[in-house]
Amino acid sequence: MQSIKLLLAAMLVFTSIGHAFAIEEVQSCEGRVAMGSVSASGELTLDDLTAALSHKAQAAGASSFRVVSAGGRNTLNGVAELYQ
């Protein structure tokens, strides 16, 4: 019983830490400070493209991003604006 409580407490801590560093995809840039852009290519689905852009935005230190273009034929490429 004690080990279950310890396990649940550890899971709660790690879940909270993950959300503290999450990046947010936004639809509007209103009230946000722009800090650049990132691009990604070679993805097969829009979800994969958005995830790749999110990963690059987070690596660049952005707190949020907005996908401004996405397209392609066999593979997708896209661009996202970054915000602080």
C-alpha cells in the first residue's frame, strides 16, 4: 500500500513537470510578442507536421507558436511563427 502511494506521488510530480514546459499552439497572435519562425518538412500527416513545428518552437525557447503555412504533395512542409 505504501509503495502504491509513493508511485502515485512520483507520477503526479513528473506529470506536473511535463506541463510546466509545454508549449501552446495558438490561432491568433494578438497580444503576443513575436520572436521569429521555424520550418519543418518531410512529414506525412498534419499532426506530425504540427508536432515537428512544436518541437522546434520549444527548442527555440518560445512559449507559443502559430502554424502559418502547411502544404505539399507526397510529404508536407510548413512554417510556424514563434511567440514569447
